[in-house]
Amino acid sequence: MTCIWGPGRHARLQLAVGLALLVLVGRPGAAVSNRGPVFEATVVKVADGDSITVLRGEEEVRIRLEGIDCPEHRQPYSVVAKKFTSGMVFQQRVTVRVLDRDRYGREVARVTKEGRDVSVELLRAGLAWHYKSFNQEEELARLETEARQTRRGLWADPHPIPPWQWRRTHPRN
């Protein structure tokens, strides 16, 4: 066995540290969004386009869809976004990949139904904004741009108001 402290020790040490990090972190280029628990659950409530509740065993878990922001209550297209999400996942078995927890205690997660990502589908339908403040995925940005260009969903409105601006000027009672 060769001692790593002999000639060329810095290169060997860097190699050893690099290999250790690969083992601990995973494969090179692994998406950061793969962190967190993954579980299957049944959707029992759709609060709005980007907020659902799932039943995991006997526990209800509130989920905020990651990467997007749908229109708020009383905002144009909010009912359409909620119906879209309901049609896709309500009373359905879904896969939930938790990425974070928000300030309201909800799990921030990507949710898929039969391989279809709900966040992706809402953007594709033009029923959500890509939430660039919290997510920099190129695919989500591209889907929002395509929906805007084709004036799909809420992008048919010449001046749609992003939900984060709506919330500031329309506090929920």
C-alpha cells in the first residue's frame, strides 16, 4: 500500500477527497433537485393550482408544487389552474419528491402522475409562471416562454399579473 503523504501527495490527496465526495454525494452532474425523500401517496385535496394535500399512510401532507406559481384565488385563471390540477391528480396515486419546506410548513415537491410532472404540465398549458426566484431549470423557463409566445392559457391576457405581485396588492381575507 502506498502512503498518500509521499512525493505527489497533493495530487493523491485531491484524488482521494474527490472520490470520497463522489461516494457521499452521488454521481457527477447529479441534479440538485433529486435531494429529499420520495414517496407515493393519494391526492385528497387540491387547494389551488399549485397546492395539494396528499394522504401518506394515515398522515395528510400539504404539498406546494415546486418551480411554479399559479394564479391566486380571485385572480384570472385561478379556477382554470385549480381544475387542471384536479383533473390531473385529484383522488389519484402520485409520486412526491420532496425538495424543501416552505414558511407555511408545506413540503415543496415535484409531483408526478404516471411519469407526468404536474409543474411541467401546468407551465405547458399556460396556467403557471416559472418561479425563477426559487428555480432556475431551463426546461421550466422554456415551457413558460413557449406558452407566452403562443398565448396559451393565462398568456392570452395582454397584461397578466404574476401571483407574487397579486398577493402584495390583494391580501387574502
